[in-house]
Amino acid sequence: MASEIIINMASSLVHFTTFQSLAVAVSAFAFDAPRAGRPRAIHSSQNRNEHINCHIIANPRSSRRCTNILTLSAAQKGSGDNDDMIFFDDFADVVGDSFSSSSSQLQLPSRPLPDFDERDSSSSAAATSSQTAITSTAIATNTKQAVISGNSYDLTGATVRQFSLGPDILLSDYVGSLGFDQVTDWQYYLESVDEEGNVDPYQERIEVQAPFMDPSRPARTRSKSGSVVRIFRGEFRGKLGGMLRSNGMDNRVLIKEYSPDSLDLASNEKEGIGRIMSHWLENVLLANTGSKSSGSSAGSGTLQPTDLLEELQTGDWIEAASSRYTDSITDTPTKADDQHLYTLLSTLTKYKAPFTSLLGEMNLNDYYDDPNLDPNEWYRSLGVKPPTPGSVWLIYDYHGLSTADSYCQPLIFQQSKLPPKRGVFGNIVQPPPLPPFKERARYVVQGVLKQMLTAVAETHEAGLVHKSLGRNSFILSSVGMDKREATSPYAVVVDRLRVVLSDWGFSQTIQDALEDEEFQRRAKSFGLDAEYDVEAAEEFALAEDLHALGFVFLALLFTTLSEPATLSAPMPKTNDDTWQRLFTDLFQKDMNEFREYCSNEDVWESVVELLDREEGAGWNVLGELLLARENVSKWSKGEIMDEDYELVSARTLLSSPFFQMRTI
């Protein structure tokens, strides 16, 4: 009998991120965009069979990772978030209307503008108008109940609301582009075969450990999708914009253009965010029933939570949202929907909604129908090509561009990138020292990590799984106008922090996730039958998100709280692939050995001491997250002997002493 090596392969999509993937982009300066995160493995259904002295089959045992690739435009290089440059009306050559400001000038690229043939432009515009009409939601035909059913559970009207370019929204600048990575995890088995090469069905295959760091047998490979989403920044104008500005609110919006090849991502974004927004609003309003107000509708005084909840549940918001586009282009007042949007944004801000909020979709039909359409206007104003025919434009509330990935670096390094400050005589003033470790640890643990876990808890309680969690999936924002404040090396005030979960392009309801063939294969590799053991399968779907979140926690703790590196104590690699290789391959998922490894690094001495407090509460949280899938498997098989054992959830982990420590 001979032995044949079988390689099990699982492909995983890595949704939008801004980390290593930036290497393939135009700019090397990376932010994590709201759709951003380090790779949390997300499996696709792409399985290959190749024969190179081995048989390759699909393997469900790989973690899903989500990555965001944000490519900054040439005009944005080195400029950071530029929040201080785009307040209110300070825009130059804004696309969408004949509007310009003499206070700022857009630096155009030096390359010549392309020439467009008039016949090509007209035919392209006509085709775009036709395709856009197909992909857009029908206007003014949605009933109140149409969106409050099935997977399209939406009380706010976000999935049916359509804005027009010009009357409703102005484009201010091009931010960058997003793409996703496809990550493939490999596992190797020995299987008995006869002299003719036939597999012996009576012999059980044996899993073998691939040689560590052997390039011929990699544990993980990845490929990149390229840009599939373009990101713009804009602002509300008209009465809604004035209403927001007059009440001290931010009228900026984030706009994503999903290419025709990524319409599934756009559809999942709309359904996922619409569902979690509605679920979260219902819970918040019910919890605050009896309070003075839950927000206000400008011009109509304060609105009680019970009244607002009734408006949402009766479909009044959906009715007003579905007619907004036709009202806008026909100069019909949109007062009702303007007030709804103002109330929505006020409520989301007041109670710190832990997710990016979808406000609607931008309809470009009237733009394409313009007989004076000049495609070069996009190049002159924004330095990018015109909209892609058949693309979908989604509008989100604005939280800045700083993600957890941009914060995952030693603070001393972040401090070194700050622009120098000068004194009254022009001399360079030395920056103040970094806050003490105690204050920084409180900000990271009780602020960033706790709000991340809260966002995942809200997702699961809304009946959703994110499926692409990563560093770039979390935007670190501020309650103030300067959204970069949250990722400053001097940020220590938890109350000013707001962490929001973005990138919902791969999200699904738990029920839909259980029907996914790739998910069923992954569950089967852990000994679970998703078709027959529904309860265990549901827990496994939630556990995949928790497992991915564990690597985000590792990255934040062991970078932002690390000690300054020296020649004798260098900083170890902290990218997700390294963590995955160390924890899974080298230490075989043994938390004690993993802790021992971390404790031997001088730069992590303070972090290990922090995790050791409260009888190792921090390590317990990390263990529950990283081993969430294994714990579900043991629980379903009855291998856990403790009769009182209960599977952890994101919500129950929030009560861990790690997040309650007063000694921080």
C-alpha cells in the first residue's frame, strides 16, 4: 500500500481592506475604509481540482477574513483624513451643480484629459441610463409593507430612498478604491492507496502537519481582486444640508460606487445595514421610552421615543423615502423625508450606533439624461473617470477614514508621523510625551475593544452574521467633527470614541448562512452537520465572527500597547497571517503556550501583565474568541463535561472582568 498526500483547500474572500493589499494600488498610503479590516478568512465557493502528485479537494476548515483595500487618489497622498479641509461649503469645483469656491482650488493631475467621442458619450449615457434603471429600486411604487418582510427588513426607508446628484448631494472629492483578497488555507492529509492509485475507502485518512514555513506546502496563499468599489466624499445640500448645519451636525456623507461586477456586495450591504439599523432603533427607542426625547425633527419640536417608534413601525418613513427622488427632480418639497433623515442622524449620533448607517442610494438617471453631459467634468473636478454604467451608488453617514488597521501600530510610531509644531519664533516645539500606559490601556480595552464587541453583539442579535470581520471592518471615529481624533496617539477619553462596524458586503442572515454550501463544508470539518443539527450550526455561524474578532483583538493589544522597540528588543511581526500561523500551526491552539511565547518578548511585557490581571481575564477573553469554533464543536459532541457550561456569545463576553477592571 502506498500513501498519497491529500491537500484540502478552502478559498476565502477577504472583503475590503487597507493593509498589505495597498501594494497593488496606486498609492501606498493606506487607511482602513468603512468597508475596511485585516483579513478575517471568508470562504468562497471557488474550489479547484488539480493533480500534482496529490489530490486537491475543498476544505471548510479555514477562517474567514475580511480585508479592505483603500487606494488614495494622487491628490490625497500624505494629506491624512483632510477633515479640516472639507467643512461645509469649502469645496472647489463640486460635481453635481454649478458651484465653486474661490477659497480653495483643486490640484488637477498633470496628465492630459482623455478625448471623448460625442457618439460614444451619448450611447454610453443611454446605455447607462437603461442599466441603472434596471438595477435601481422602483420609485414611488413601494408599499409600506414591501420592505418590512423577509430579508429586506427596513423601517427607516434606507433601502428604497433615492437621492439625486445636485439637488440632494454634492460630490466633494475622490477618496480611493476598495477591493477584496481571496485567501486560501491549506491542510494536508495522508490517505492509503493501492498499487493502481485507487483510494482505499476503508482506511481513514490521517491529517499531517505541513512543514513550518515550507514554501512548497504553504499554509495560506492569497490573491487580490483589484478595485471593485470607488469611494467618494460628499455633502448634503439644500434644506436638509442647511437643517443639519444649523443644528451643529455633520452634513458630510461617504459615497460608494459599486461596479457592475460587485452588485451582490451592494445588495448585501443594503439588506444587512437596513436590518441591523431597524433592529437597533427598535431596541433603543423601547429602552428609552419615557425619556424626554430621542431626537428632534427640525421645525416640529422634540419627538418622543414612542411616537418615533410608531412612525417607523407603521411605515410612514418608507412612504416618504420611496417618493423622495421624484419629488426632488420635480421641485416638490421633501420636508417629511428631510425631517426623518434629520431625526435618524440625530438618534444614531446621540446613542452612538455601533455600525455605519445606510441613508439611501444615489440615482443618476437625470444626470445621464442631461443633453449637455460632459464626461470630462469628472476628470476636471475629481480627477477620476465618470460613473461606470450599471454601477450602484450607496450613501452612508460619515465617520472618517481611520480604521482599526491604521491604529494597529506602536503609538511611538504614530507620534513620529505627526507634523511638527512650531513656537512663536518659528522654532520646532518637541511633542508632549505619550499618555501613561494606564490611560492608554483603559482607552484600548474599555473603549476600542469593548465597542467592537458591542458592535458584533448587536449584529448577532439582529439575526445577522458579518462573515468578513477584520481590522479594516471597524472605523475608529469621534463624536466631534475631526474624525481623526479617535486614532491620535494622545486619544485617551473613552466618551469621545465611537467605533462603528462597516463592510457588510458579505453579511447574511443566520438562516441564509446555514444554507451556504461552503459554510456547510466548514462546519462539517469541525464535525457538525449543518443540515440536521441546526442549533449547533447557528452557533457555529456566530462563532466564525467571534474567531475573526479574536485576531483583531490580538492586533490591537500587541501593537498599540507595546513598548518602544529597540535593537535588542525588536518588534515581532503582528500581521494576521503571522498570528494565524503562530497560534494555529506552531502552538496548536494552546493558549498557555501562546501566552508563554508572548511573555518572552520584551516589547509585550506590559501587555502580558495587563492580560494576566483578574486571574487572566484578558487571556480568557482571547481564548473564548479564538477557540469559539472548536468550543461549539465540543459542545455539540458532548465532549465538555461541565454540565453548567454554556456557549459564550459576544454579549456575554461584555460582562467579563477584563472590561470592568478598575485598576486600568
